[in-house]
Amino acid sequence: MPADIWAKWLDEADREGAAADRQLRILRSQVRDRVVHKAGLKRGSRVVDLGCGMGFLSLEAARVVGHEGRVLAVDSSPGALEALARLACDMGLDNLTTVQADISSLPLEDDTADAVIARSVLSYVTDRGLVLREALRVLHTEGILSLFEPVLSEEELVLDWGDDIYLWTRLRQVLERHHPAYGFNRSGLVDEVKEAGFEAVESFTWHADVTRPFASAEEALEELNSGLPGELSLAATWRRQGATEEEISGVAERLAASSTRISYHDILPCIYIWGTKPPREATS
Ligand SMILES: C[S@@+](CC[C@H](N)C(=O)[O-])C[C@H]1O[C@@H](n2cnc3c(N)ncnc32)[C@H](O)[C@@H]1O
């Protein structure tokens, strides 16, 4: 994946988040607080934030662990890391270090972290097992992994597809085969965490209502083109697999036409998962 497709996207998402209504902001902070809480952070903890972006989790983790603690905020996007370093400096957080790296090959020593945290990151990597095994490696015994991921493969998008149902079914299958975020379900992801070597793995689901009407077919098309950055967008994935512009526009038109109806809804299950690194003799 090109290194810096995320910086602009995250910057826009951050501005949208700041402008969001109070209820949405509360929901976002609940996600952040829950991931941090499940990681068992306390003053002095050493934390690694995988795919930290502009610090949604890292900044809160740095506040919680205090001057005695340390947060290593790891991301492949230099733009996001620069923005995070500036924010941390503005907030007077001197315990946060940004690390530009691929999270499937962390430039960190074994057995050095008390906690590894991540939000909405595994969805965008092709080899989740590799990333999870890296998380296990850098944690010390009884260190905690705490994750949050949207589960797009289980999204409940209810609208009247009419004759387009065949097209939509085909395009959904393309996403399930070729887009990392559609490549797992909830129990599969929990199994992957266990297979990586974690124990005492627990999880729960939060159903996010992401229903929103599209004002026009252009707006729906924009979402298909740019709802995720670069090659990760749904439209880009479809194009790579041979979908035509007409087919993609057809989906956008149907979305826009149906999304203002009362029967339309879009529910996205999101999963929290946390687990512990077992003592060495128990690690297979
Ligand atoms: C959806 S954003 C989430 C950012 C942040 N965790 C948050 O909650 O706002 C995904 C982040 O994962 C990073 N990322 C994706 N794949 C990566 C990889 N293989 N190595 C390092 N970072 C990666 C992207 O650069 C991006 O910042």
C-alpha cells in the first residue's frame, strides 16, 4: 500500500469528528476510552499503538500513562505522524514517540510493552496474522492486546435494490474476496487473535448505526470513491476487478434513491477484542 494515502483522509475525518454533534463525539470518546481501559493502562505503562494515525488512541494513552510511562505511536503514514507529533507537543505530552514503520514488521524489541492497542487498523492490512504475532512478540508476559475494528463483512445495509440486487450481490462478493476490510467476520477475527497466541481472549460487539441519506447520486458516488482512501475505496476495488463505470454509477444511483426511504438502514457491527500474552512455556 502506498505509504501516505491516509494523512489527508485522516485529517478530513478528524475535522468531521470535531464538527460532529455532541452525541457522536461522546460515542467516539467511548470507543477510545474502552480500548484504553481494556488495555489495563496505568501510570508508568509502556504502550504501543499500532496504526496510530493522528493519535485517536495514542494521545489518550499518553495522558493516562503519565510522565513515567511511554507511548510508541506506530504508523506507515509520515503525514499522520507529523500531525500527531505536533498535537502531542501542543498538549505538552513528552512521553509519546512516533515511529514510522510497517506494523507487520515492528522495529521494536521483544517483550518490552505492557499493552498494544489499535483501532480500525487490522481492517486495512492483508496479513492480520503477521501483525497480531508482532503484537504478541513485543508484549511482555501478561501484557495486554486491546483492539477495536468495524466488521464490514457483517454490515446490515437494508435498501431496496430492485433489479440491481444481482449487480450488488456480485460487487459484494468482489469486496469479500479482494478488500481486506471485508475479509473477516467477528468470530473469525477472535479466532485469529487466539491463533496468534493470545489467551483469555474476550470480545463484545457494538452495533453502530451509520444510516445516512445521500442527497444525490453524486454524493453516493463520492462515498464509493473516497469513503476509504486510495486503492482501499470500494469503487477502486471494483474497478480493479473489472466493474464498469456504469455499474458503479448504478450502485450510487440506487443508494441515493433508496437512502431517503424510511425502510433504509445501515448498521455496522464493531468488535472490541482483548487478550493476554501467556507465559512463554504456554506459547506454542
Ligand atoms: C483508519 S486509520 C485509523 C487510525 C487511528 N488508529 C484512529 O483510530 O484514528 C488506519 C491507520 O492505519 C495505518 N496503517 C494501515 N496499514 C498499515 C501498515 N501496514 N503499517 C503501518 N500503519 C498502517 C494507516 O496509515 C492509518 O493511519
